[in-house]
Amino acid sequence: MFLKELLYFNKSDRRVILFLLTIAVSALVAFFFLGGDDMSSAGYGYKSNGHKYDKNYSYRHYPHKYYYVAGQKAELFPFDPNTADSTELLRLGLRPWQVRNIYKYRSHGGIYRTSTDFGRLYGLTQKQFHEMQPYIRISSDYKPASLLPEVAARQARHDSIISKCSIKIKAGEHVQLNSADTAMLQRIPGIGSYYAHEIEIYRRRLGGFSSVEQLKEIDGFPESALKYFTASSTGVAKLNVNKLSLNQLKRHPYISFYQARDIVDYRRLRGPLKSLDELRLLKDFPPEEIERLRPYVEF
């Protein structure tokens, strides 16, 4: 009857009606085959003690990685929280959401280095932790590298150096400026690692300190520390001003490019220098510059 009436519609109307019928039939089939579980009294049942429970709870809430068995009894056994899988963690009595938190913590690079680290798991009670703690086994792969013998030995040497540096010398004691290493320099009140290295660098550029006052040439150097130093021009490296080239001369902190050029020109025009006083007539060699340079030159 319906098919006969359908023939009276034009071709376009018949297509629309058939399309709507197809959608209706598909929806009905999907409703019965896919939603049937939810229609069966919402999937509820009753335990022996009369409590109501959801029969579909484990499937709908944990369909993939984590499963949950209602009423499962906790089982204690040795486990490593860094490598235990979801099955083992659930057997221990942990809740699925706690297992998810463990997985998330590990996926972000988190490591349980000690058994007490596991105690920070959210929702873990003191009773559970005290029961589980004797069974926690942290693999040596996850223990701190500082426990390795070679690392511990290196740290001990470092701590020894630091402890020596932390013991400052007393008033009246002195340090030889040209022979002290950075560890010894740091024992001087007011001198830390920064100024100890600055002293070492400047000492190398100068060829040695001829006077304690030269420390003031280091930017920001604490003058209160000067009284703890002694210096002597003995052993200071000398520059042979008659043999070195312009580039070699200007490397010294007390000789500028123009001063090096004047020395080279003087040698070329007048012969080897016999004294720095011969340079006094040159504008780039005022008396104070000559005196500052005197401990560092030879002829």
C-alpha cells in the first residue's frame, strides 16, 4: 500500500522520503545494539550484603589500561614503584585513579628514589604505606648517582677544598701574592672565588705583582683585604724592550699600542735602550708611567 502511494510522488520527493527512512532505521538499529546495556535497569545489581553496585562500572570507567574488580582483596608482594605495571599496582590495593597518578608522575620524568618518596602518593593512607613500605624495592638504576663510589669520592675532595677555603686567616697573618693559589686566596677575608680568579688572571698578565697596591687596579677590589697580602718584585717576569716586537710589547697591561710603537721607533732611530729614562722626553711616557713599568723591563 505504502509502495503504491510512493509511486505517485515525483522522483525528487521519493529520494527525500527514502533518505529519511534510512536515517530512522539506522538510528533504531544503533539504539538497540549499542545502547542496550544502559537500558537494562541501568546495569545495577545487589551484593549479598544488600548494597547496590554498578555491574558495568569496571568496563565503562576503565576500559583500557586500568581495570577494577569490586571487592578485590589487597595483596602485598615486593614491587618497584618505578617499574610496576597497572596490574601489580591494583593488586596492592591501590585505586585506579591512584594508578593513573603514578603513571602520569613517571611519564613526566618523576622517579621514586626512596621508599618514603612513594608515601607522597595522593590518597595513600598511613596504614597502607606502613604495610607496603617493607615490600618496596628501588632498583639501583633509580638510586641517586651521588651514591656511586667515584662520585662520592669526588664530592668529598670538593667538600675538603671548600672547607679549607671557608677557614679565613686571622688578622696579622699574610699571604704571598705571587705564589698563593686560588684556594689560599679565598681564605683571605673579603676574597671569594671571583676575586681569587681575577687576581690569578691579572698576575699572569703582569708577570707577577711587584706591589700589593697593584691589586687596586682590579675593578672593585676590596681594599680591606690589602693588609693580608705581601708582594716582592723578586721573581717577576721581565720584558726585554730591545728584542720584543710591537705586538709582544703591547700585550703587557702597562704598555699601550702607542707606547709600544714609540719604543720600536726609538730603537730603530737611536739604537737599543739602556734605560727607561731615555723615554722621558716622549709624551706617552710621563714619570708615573715609567716608574710603574720599571720592575717589568730589562735591557
